Amino acid sequence: MNPAQISTARRPRIAFAIGCPAGVAPELTARLLADPEVTGAAEIVAIGDRRVLDRGAEIAGVKLDLNDTKPDAALPSRIDRPVFVDLGNLDPATIPVGELSEPSGKSAIANFKYAIALAARGEADVVAFSPFNKASMRLGYPAYEDEIVFVTEMLDFKGTASEFNVLPNLWNARVTSHVPISAVASLITFDNVLRGLRLTDQAMREGGFTKPRIAVAGLNPHAGDGGNFGREEIDVIEPAVTKALGEGIECYGPVPSDTVFVRARKGEFDAVLTMYHDQGQVAMKLIGFDQGITLLGGFPFPLLTAAHGSAYDIAGKGVANPGALRAALLLAARMGARRMAAKAAA
């Protein structure tokens, strides 16, 4: 990646929600609010219960210097040290660490909603969140499916959004996401593949790439082997790649999925567009589990978090690695700066 240097009148502003309070989210949030590189890269507005954050700071062994405020208070026009919006929505003494609970899920949902609302009102440029636990969130909000569906419904969003997994030198996007394997083939259509390529190109340019090189994985073994193992590559994927090339998107494929990540790791591609969830997730987590970022792109503003989960098995032990979430916040700052620069130039 070769992001351009950007100068803006103010630093980008990140609405940063505390994730699952029973997992590693509180201690990771505390570590990053005490990280001078993170707080120097962006104006941070953190959201949650101050008691949860304080417990996270104690576990992490860090001291926090925050500007505390209430949910109904106006945010300052410029933020020199992180602001913490105290929703007062959970006493951490009432929940077990490392276990699912309805109160934990409700707290995480409330924090996330507040962060989204800030960005939707233009009071933040980007949303970030420390790791959620979806099972816990469903206890607190049974209709919860995943972050993309939740944000889509909350914003009444009519466009198309997608999830990206990001490592320092490699991005992964996918045509289908949280669907059963039995439904994947029917969703591999010309329009869906082309939409995935367009979203990937757009998100990566916003992330700092001038002209990202995107490999498109095949669906079938050996990318269909000339039609012997399926025709999706011939009838759907290749035509979508040809169309995207005509639009100025630098893409290649279909490439057999068992070699595409080998080639990408060698530097041949900047991103891989896979056809389904685990086709990319397995490879990306093997390559860099502690560094992976999840980006939700296509919405009016980006949303970012660590690719790993709530890690109940190590919660409360002070050993959680902040690397992935730190990388997510630094990418959020870069993306926010680019969005600000684009608006100023418009």
C-alpha cells in the first residue's frame, strides 16, 4: 500500500464503540485510548459505560486521560484528547467475564447504535468498534443477524455494502458472505460478481491504493477446469471480470482458489475477491490472525474492527493482543482523512 499524504484542517473523527463487555473488548479499547499513535491520528469519541472501560483499563494496566461527557451533551468542535460518552448502560460487576449474557448483548448493541448515529449525523467520519460477540448480541436483540444487516436497517440504506478482510499487504473481499454453502452457487451471478469488484476497487482507493490489483477467485475446483467441474467461471465470473476491466478496474481471473492466495502473498495482487465466506477467511486468518481487520464498505461511512472475535477464553487476563484493533483504528483514520479531503475538494 502506498497511501498519499493528506493534509486536512482537522484530524478525522472516529466514533469508537466498546464491543462485548464480557470479552476482550474493554481491555483492548482501554489500551488503544492510551496509545499516542492512535489518539494522534484521529479525534476519538469512545462510547460505552465508563465502569466497563475502567475495568478494561485495570486489566490492561493502563491509565486513561479522557474528556468524559453525557449522551445528551454536544461534542466539542475539536478534540485534543479522547472524548468518552458514558451511556451508563452496564455495571460490569453484574455480568460474568467470558460468558454469554443478555445484558452484555444489550450493552454492545446500544454502544454500536450510538456510534452509527453519530456518523449518520455527520458528527463522526468513521465508525470503529472493539470485538462483538454475535451470540450475546442476539440474546440482547433477537433480530440481530450481523453488522451489515443491522447498519442497513438502522440507516434504511438502499445501496450495497460488503465485508472486507484486510491485512497490511493484502485485502480480501467476497461475493457472498453469511449464507449457507448450499446457497452459494445460486448467488454467483454476473451482477453480484461485478458489484463485488466495484465495491472492492472503491474501498481500496479510499484506503490508499491508487489502482488496486484485484484477483478474482474461481468458485469450482481448478476454476472449473475449462467447464469440466462447473461453468460458473465461464458463464458468470469471466464476463464480470471483462466488464470491470472495461470500467478501469484492474482485475484478473478467474484464478483457481487453491493458488490465488499464494500468488497474492508473493505480491502479484493487492486483493482477492472470493466467492464465499470461508474461501477467503480461512486463508486470511492463517496468514495473519493477529493483524486482520474487518471493514464494512459501501455505506455512507466506513465501519472497522479487528477480524478476531471476543476471545472469551482469554478475557480478563490482560493478554489480548491489540495489534489487529490498533491497525483497524489507524486504517479508519486514513480512510476518514481521505473522505474529508474528497469532500473539501468537491
